Amino acid sequence: TIARSGPWNFAALWILEPSGELSRRAIWRASDADAGLEQENQGKTPRHAIASEKPVWSSDLSIASAEKTGNQSAFAFPLRGSRGIGGAIELVGAHPIAPDDDLLALAGAFGIQVGLYLERKQTELELQQQKETAEEANLAKDRFLAALSHELRTPLNPVLMWACATLEEPRLDAEMREGLQMIRRNVELEARLIDDLLDHTRISQGKLRLKLQPVRADTLLQHALEIVRAQMEDKQLEVNLDLQASNHLVLADATRIQQVFWNLLRNAEKFTPAKGRIDISSYDAQPGVLGFTVKDSGRGISPETMPKLFVAFEQGDSNGDGLGLGLAICRAIVRMHGGKISAASDGLGTGATFTLELKTVPEIPATGMTRSGKASKEKQSA
């Protein structure tokens, strides 16, 4: 477009590489122009424009003779961005062209616009390359974590099985029993951390699959509560269960929703001091939506921590144990179920309340389908 605006037969875009070399990135030639214009020109005009940092005419240069190259006139102007000169545009004509002061002034301003544009495009390209590199590194990290988690999980299973089986021995002395219980607790914690790593990897790769079926969410909650009840009793926590929702039936992956309940209850127990209080309730959030709250009298959540509470590998106000994956995994699981999970706290020392919402399905008549989603024996026989 620039070349067609004047009596030019040849044009070229020259870019100054990071190495200091000047390379020709693009050319234009009029349909009737001599190919020698392209072949003979070696970028002397743009080099001079870059060196002088201003537009120049061929009369300012010591160029090859017109008889050899066919060039009767040449003009170039530098491309200036925020980082300095990044290249030049060169225009060549086969006929003598008188210097034009207006064109010189216009080219100086235009060179800034083009220079800024090229600089922006280069920045976009670099950012895209950095993004692709980061994505590749992230995938490599996920593959590594998946492989590492599997290898770490395998040797823990026989240790855990042996500890649990030995604890069943009635003649076990008290000291040995206490030691085995310590082993079991720590192996179970290690296994939980590894499972979190595996879950996080599956979620980030889109490989976590749900096995949906009608299940009672209140039953899953109570199962999760039984798992952490011993720790709550050890700390003499007051636990109040108030399940008032009119419908607890949801279409869900039972294992995953129980995992969400376990995380919420485990966090409540973990951050509530001895003889504290935990209130667990269900309610009708809105038509077709079942709500749960887990409220504790623990340390609470600071305003600085709240925005990153559900972010992977962020531990917030915790005491440093764990990987900071539990709540991030919970949020991903709940979202996959079409639900919501949130947290609220008035600050440190005020306790915290976690809210979970899940879509319900109509209660199934006892004479038709069981709550497991399978036909009753009477219905099958009929």
C-alpha cells in the first residue's frame, strides 16, 4: 500500500534482529518492474536510515551506480518503537525522483506507528510462545505427578493392610496397639495426600469421570462424619447435626460427594480448638436445590486468604500440613455436579462457614424404584 502511493517499483520491509543483523522479511514489486531491483539491492538505504535514525534519500548514500542496479532513486525510513529502532521500510524507483520534504516528515511519523505496531505483534508472539511453553511444562508436571503418585501409593497398601489386620489381634499389648494406630493414621494421611495429587492431575487433564446415580446426600454426609468422628471426640468437640431439608436425593457420584463432605468436616475439625463447636445442617436452598452448611467455632479465615481458599496448592491460614489441594478438588467436583461451594468468615478468630449446594431429583416412590435407582424385587417380578 505504501509503495503503490508513489512512483516506486520495489519495496521491502527490513527488521533489525536481536543479533544486530538486518534481515529482509517482506518485499513488493510492481508487475512491470525489473527483477534486478530485488536481486541487486542489498539494503544499503535502510541501513543508512537505521544508523541515522531518520528518513533518507538515495542522494545521501554511496550506492552502486544506476547503470549496474537500475536504481535511479531510493528512499527509506526507520521504524521506531518504544524500545528503539526495530527496522526500516525501503522504497526504490527506476526513475529519478526529487527529494520531498513533506514525504520525509510524513515518513518519520508513520515510521513510529509502524514500529509500535510491529513491536506489539512481536510481543504478542513472544507471549504466545511463553504460554505454549508454560502449558507444555504444566502437562509435563501433571504427567510426573501422576506417575509419582502411583509409585508412592503402591507400597503403602500392604503397610496399611498389615497395620489394620494386626490391630484386630485381641492380645496386643497397649504400647504396641498405640504404635500401630500411629502407623495407621500416618499411612492413611500419606495415602490421602497421594490421592489428592492423583485427583488434581485427573481434574487438570479433564480425565476425572463421575459415576452418577440417585443417592441420598444426607447418608453420604453421615458416612463422612463417621470417618472423622474419632478425631472430633479426641478434641471433645460439640457436634450438632440438623438435617431439615425436605429432599436429600441427588444425582451424584456417591464416592466423590462423600469426599467433599469429608474434606469440609475434616477442615472444621482441624481448625477448631479443643471443646469447640461444629454445626452441620441441611436446608432447602431454593426449589430443586439442596443446601448444606458446615459451621465451626475455629480460627476463621483472614480476608487476605479468602480469594485463594479454593486455589490449588494454596494453604492459606493452615499450619502447613497437607498440599492445599482439598478445597480446590472439592470445588472442581461440585462444579462437575452442577453445584456450588463457598466459604464465609468474619475474619481470624471468628470461625468459618462452608456452604454446599446440589441439585435435587424427585423423591422416588417406595413402590416403584428404590433410592439406589434399581427396580424393587416386586417390580422386577411383575
